[in-house]
Amino acid sequence: MSLQSIKYSRGSLEILDQLLLPGQSKYVVVRGVEDGWKVINKMQVRGAPAIAIVGCLSLAVEINPEEFGSKKSLRQEIEGKLNYLVSARPTAVNMKIAADELITLANELDKDETVAVSEMKQRFLKATEAMLEKDIADNRAIGAHGAKAIMQRVAEAGGAPAASSGAVRVLTHCNTGSLATAGYGTALGVVRQLAELGKLEHVYCTETRPYNQGARLTAYELVHEKFPATLVLDSMVAALLRAKNVAAVVVGADRVASNGDTANKIGTYQIAVVAKHHGVPFYVAAPLTSIDLAIPSGDHIIIEERPDREMTHVGEHRIAAPGINCWNPAFDVTPASLITGIITERGVFKPAELKEAITKLLES
Ligand code: MRU
């Protein structure tokens, strides 16, 4: 069984507090949008898909017991609150895309004269709840496409980086697993699929300073799953790729621009540079809800900057010299030229073919 970051049933939402992991497994009750905004902003829940799901479900639990006098008042509530939730963290696009889709649905239902206000609310709740199952199904498909692409790439390269069993060593960054999604995971879903196929010789995960998603969360998931796994510090990636015959790097995404430039956890860009130097393929695994076709390149992505304290302290203990200035961007942008393939639930695309392929898929 994989770890469950989100527990939901109609009218009730709880999230596993990721600030306390791995020391404590404690669920926090999310009673409505204000709680939803806070748990996302404080990173008690994090990871682009999980942010979107928790944001939307926090609105679902808020409006579930409410009576609305008119469809217009329900529509206004949905629109206002979803736009507010988008502001909790700016870089990941999933919450914005989910908000836009749900606002479009609310507008359509408001205009449809055959739909009463009670039915409009029910249909909105159902659409929100459907995100949970869809995310898990998408992640499974990402896992299958990604594992196949990596194995194919290894075979084409003459099997050189693989172990004698045909199993491979991969490197991942940050946390993209069950904790960052509704379940299974994106990049970690690819790792999970390799393991299910008996093709995972070893997975390396980075510490992911300063918030330590790798050391605290990914390592926790990998130990939980009993995968053969090793933690490395962020500063060890070049040495690791030189020494350990890693077949591929696979990371997640917070926002992929239409040219394939990808915003992901800080440190991703330097891993991609090092992977290029060592001839190691570099894959981004992300659902279509992380792809922002509205922006032409990564230059248009707003990078969240977080408090200095994440860098200067470990827990309550200060590790940095008092008085030093800090720069703490939570994400960086990896240029498309460093990316081998973008693994989605609908297949693996080269960055240059992404826009056309996704546009076609969305139209079909
Ligand atoms: O700041 P975080 O922990 O929310 O950042 C998470 C990442 O960068 C993940 O790689 C990304 O959201 C994909 S999660 C499936």
C-alpha cells in the first residue's frame, strides 16, 4: 500500500502534514478554503498535483453544507474562492488549470436553464471529487509510458548503462510520489513501474535542500515501498553520474511551458546540466495539468521565493551565520534543450513536439 497524503469523503478532508514527516504521521483537518490556502502556503501539503486537488477539495468541503439562494451566488462563490486558492503558491500551474476548468463548468451550469441550484452544486462537487481518481489513473499511465521509454532508450544505447539483469539505476529529485499526488506519483510513478516490472536495480534520491523533500519524503516513500534506494546530497550528483552508471534521470514538474522549458524544484536545472555532460537521458514526468500552453517559454514562469528561515535553520536550530543575506527560490527552469522527453499520461514527447501534440490531444 502506498502512503495517502489526502483523505477525502464528501464533507470531510484531511491531509497528511508533510512538515512533520518522517518523524510523525499526523493528519490535519481542512474545513474550508481558508484552511486549504494555509496548508498549501505553509507546505503542509505540497507537490503540484496535490496542491490542486487539496485546493479544489477545500472548496468542496466548504460549500457542501451551504445553501445557495441562486446559481449566480454559487457561481460567484466558486470563482472568487478558486482564484484565491491559486494565489497560495504561484509556480505550479495545476491549481490554476483546475480552477479555470471548474469556473468554466460553473459558468456553463449557471447558463443552463434546465439545471437547478441544488443540481449545480452536486455537479460541481462531483467534478471536484473526480480529480482524485483521475490523478491516480494519470500517474499510472505516466509510470507505464516512462518505464517503457527508459527501457527502450537503454536498449537503443546497447544496454550499456543497465545491469546484467536488464534492470536500471535511476536518479530522481525532490518528491513526486504518493505524497505529492493523489497516489502512485509522477516521476516516482515511473520508478514504481520499473520496480513492478522487475527493472529497477536502484533508485538514487537527492536530499533536495533547503526543504529536504528528498531526504524527508522521497526517502520515506522509498523505504516504505522497500525499493533498493540510496540518498545522496544535492552536491553529489555529478560524482554520482560519473561513478554509478545511472541510466536516466527522471523528475517531476510544476509548470511546463509550450516550448518544453520546465519549472521544477530548485536544483533540477543543475542536475539536467550535469546529465547532459555525462550523456545521461533526462526525463520530465508530468500530467497534462502541469503543461501551460498559454506561455511560450520558461521566461514567463513566476518563481516562488520562500522565507530565508528555510535556508538558515534546520528545525529550530540555526545553521547559517547570523546576519548573512539569503536568496531562496523554490524552483528553477530547465531549458527544453536539456530535456530528452516529457512523459505524460498520453505518451512521451520531445520538447519540440510538445505544443502540437498536446493541442491535438486536447482537441480530440
Ligand atoms: O515545493 P514543492 O515541494 O511543492 O515542489 C515540488 C516539486 O517541485 C515537484 O517535483 C513537482 O511539484 C511535481 S510533484 C508530482
